[in-house]
Amino acid sequence: ELVAAVTEALGSRSLTGRCVMVTAGPTREPVDPVRYLGNRSSGKTGFAIAAAARRAGARVILVAGPVNLATPPGVERVDVQTAEEMRYAVHAWVGACDLFVGTAAVADYRPAEPAAGKVKRDGEGRTLSLVPNPDILAEVAARPKPPLTMGFAAETGDVEANARAKLASKGIDLVVANEVGEGKGFDTDDNTVTVLWEGGRRRLGPAPKTELARELVALAAARLDGTLQGG
Amino acid sequence: ELVAAVTEALGSRSLTGRCVMVTAGPTREPVDPVRYLGNRSSGKTGFAIAAAARRAGARVILVAGPVNLATPPGVERVDVQTAEEMRYAVHAWVGACDLFVGTAAVADYRPAEPAAGKVKRDGEGRTLSLVPNPDILAEVAARPKPPLTMGFAAETGDVEANARAKLASKGIDLVVANEVGEGKGFDTDDNTVTVLWEGGRRRLGPAPKTELARELVALAAARLDGTLQGG
């Protein structure tokens, strides 16, 4: 609490007058009334960024999937379950925002036809037909007057190459690359990330998510103000 | 707290000297390193039964999937993720138990071949091949010297008929039928259930899960003692 108070007192109010939207957490895609496809996002990164953006003076709208986290003070929160619900909430309010930070681990696929009743066990194998979900981040970047867009790339394998590909394919401004694996990435408190943009890069951490969140917000604020230097 | 203390003081120690195993919560079946098939079990029912069995004097072993619940005082807890992990934990310790209460919403199916790396979005539909999971409750009932077995049937449609079918097909002693739907069953605090056994039935509730748990434990204790009357 003391550290937070001191950080706030010393920190710049670099986002005063700005609106920031953050998506956070997983989505759940129904298979039937009791089963779903989910993913292992804790939502900690997004909640930390929402809190940091609020401390930097912004109005913050947090669109959250099912997580067990308290809403940061002063943050406006919209709770959703599925990718389609998240998409609807995002487009309803993102037009007023200067910065969009997509930390949510939106399910890439959902069951094609969720069953109305619980599917019975029959001892046989079966297949589940999946259809692609909307790419919310790419949709936001493709809006007529898009906000500055920051995405996250939770990758295995060649992390930086995959993240650079995401920067180009989604048409976003900043991508935060982190490696997923034992003790790294989602559901952990400490993290190291590389921020990539057209013509630049910066490595941040290892640091707690709260400190990384503050640095990511400061970096985005510098980009909004046109003062971000290439790495 | 006061109500709990009074209940404990007044309640019988009907399970003194007994060992009770309870499974609780959902299981998570990996699709790849970040995605999984899950289900909407909160684990509240199982944790309430574990607490009630402990208050009734039993040694209690609670095998829990991923939930956000505190371990009841005096209960021994084993945390697992997948159905296979739950199966392993159950068979490791159930031999010493007099009563097995299977409240866990074990996934009926798991992905046939979990991917080692994160599966990339490609804009196309795809299918996920699923294989049946072990039926842990039926396996316990089929052991050479099985404990008394109590299962739960979270059903939509003709609840009682489906539950009676489960009683027979799994070879268990007691089945607790509850209807899943808007405001009923999983993830709610209040509940109405029907307990079915060969030649009998009893309706319990509506009541809070903690009270239902106490009544279910008392009913199982009566059956263990040979004093349960048919409904």
C-alpha cells in the first residue's frame, strides 16, 4: 500500500484527459449448458495495466472475462463470458478511447453448435466442430479512427518472430511479446517482456506485473504524445 | 459462525471413526499449453459435504479440481487438474475409506492429442477429436471392497429418470439428483435435491448447500449404520 502510494505520488499523470480500454482474462465458449472451452489466463496483466492507466490519470474501461480479481479503484468494469460478448462490449465503448490494450486471452475458436441439453457420455470418441471467433484486437485496429492499439503475444517457440508477425497481420501499433511455459507468462506474478513496434523494440523486466504494467502504460503514453524513441 | 457452532454442538458425531473421501470441482482437460475443456462446477457442494463429514467426526480426504475455495478446517486436501490426475489420487487413498462422495464434475471427454505448442489461428473451422475419460465413480463402485458410494446427477430434462439410470449403470449406492438450469444447481448457494437408492427416495430442501450437505452426510451415515429407511 505504501509503495503504491509513493509510486502514485511520484508518477507522472501522463494519461490525464485520455480514455483507455483494457480487455482482460479468458473467455469461455459454451459446449453445452455445463461444459466450455476455456484458457488459462488469470487476468492479472490486464487488471494491473488498468490500475496503472488509472493511476496515470486516464478514464479506464476494463472489459473482463471470468476472473477472480477485484476491480482496481476508479476503474469502470464490464464483465463478459464469451468472445462475442467481449466484442460487443468493446465496440460499444471503444470509439471514445485513445488507447486500446488487448490483454484478454480471447478463445480463437468456439464450438460451432452448442448443445441445448447436457451431452450424454456414451463411451465412444467424438469430435467437436469449432468455428473461428472474431479477432477483436484486429477489428479495433481496423476501425475508421482507431485508438492506439497494444496487443499481447503469448507464444511458445520463436517468440519474437511470432510477435512481429502478429504486429503486421493484425495491423496493431505495439505488441508485447512474452514466452509461455513453466513459470513464465500467464498466471505468474513476475514477467519479462519485449515490446515491439514498427522500427523499434524495448525489453522490460524481469519485474512484478504491477511494475511492468506501469512501464507499459508509460511507453504507450509516450507513443500517444509522439515522444517514443525507437530501441 | 454462531449457527455453525450451534449446529456442530447439537449435531451427532455419526461418522466418528469413519474415513470419507469427497471429490469436488471441475476438471480441466488440456487442448494445448494454454487452452482447455472445462466445466462450470464451483466445487461448493463438495466442499460443503467435506466440511459436514468432518463435523460429523470423520477423517475426510478432499480431492479437488481447480476451484477458488478455502479448505474446510481439519480436512485433508489433494489438488488435481485433469480427470486422470483425479483418478490417480482417488485410487491411491480410497481403499481406506468407508464412504466415497463423488461431487466432482469430471469431464466426460478429453482432447485425444493435446498439442505441445499453442495452436495457431488460421481463419478456418477445425475439429477437436475427443476420447472418453475414465468414469471414476463407477470405477470406485467396481472395486473389490468398495466403500459406500454417493454420486451426483446434474441433469437437464427428466431429472429423476436420468438419475435412476445412473444409479443402475454406475452400480452406486446413492444418487443425488439436481436439476441444472437458470438459478438451479451448480454455482448457486441454495438447492433442492432428490436422493435416490435401490427401493427408496428422499427429497431434501430447498435449503442452503451447507444445510443440504449436513442432511446428505446424515443420510449416508444412516445407510452405513444400516438404519436408513426407504422413502
